[in-house]
Amino acid sequence: MKNDDIELLREVQKNAEMGMHALEVINPKVYDDSMALMLARESFKYGELHDRARAVLLSKNQAPDPVNKVKQLMLTVSIQGNTLLNATTSHMAEMLIRGSSMGMTSLWKAMNRNEKADGQALELAGELLDFEENNIRELKRYL
């Protein structure tokens, strides 16, 4: 397995991990049933992509990146602070759209840095990008 593949798979894993964590923090604050259902589906898909990236890394005897507890704590604090005075459905959708956009940007950067990546790494990265784009499209309904 090429180094570019490994790095891209690790980025997919980290990106999906942050998405799952963001949804875990924001979910108790969501009171719109249709949005809560959509976020549950999103969380499931992030988990699936995360697990698939880890499985490919492990199958190639590569260690997945450990969970970055500092980044998760920073994300938690940011979400809690941003929803302290405004916990409307629209505001939450806006925050999630920003998060998905940031995730897409980091994934595109990783794809550009690791241009020799192919196969499963590129496939998973593309699937995650498509998923994030779809999330943004669906979240726009709640703005």
C-alpha cells in the first residue's frame, strides 16, 4: 500500500470521526424530529465510512490514527458555546453546514497532497465528499 493511500485513508477516518463526534454533541440539542432523524442517518453513515477506512488500514498492517481528544474537546466546547444563546434548528443547521464544509476542505487538501492515492482510498474519500455534499444540501432545508 502506497504512503499516499495510507495518508488519505487516515484523513477519511479522522474526518468521519469528527463528524460523528459533532453529531453526538449536537444531537441532544435538536428538537425538530425530521432533523433529528436525518442526523441519526448521518451519524450511521459517518460510522460506516470510519469503520471501512480503519478496516482497510488494518488489513494492510497500518495503524489508524488515534482519536485526537484535544480536537474533540475543542469541538465540544465550540458547539456548546455556539448553542448557549441560540439553539434554534436554523442555527444548528448552519453550524453543521460549516462543519461539513470544513471537512470537505480538509479532504480535498489531503487528496491534493496525496495525488498518487488510488483504489479503496480514493473511493472512500470520494464517497465521503459526496456524502458531505448531500448533507449540506439536506441541511439547507432547515436554514
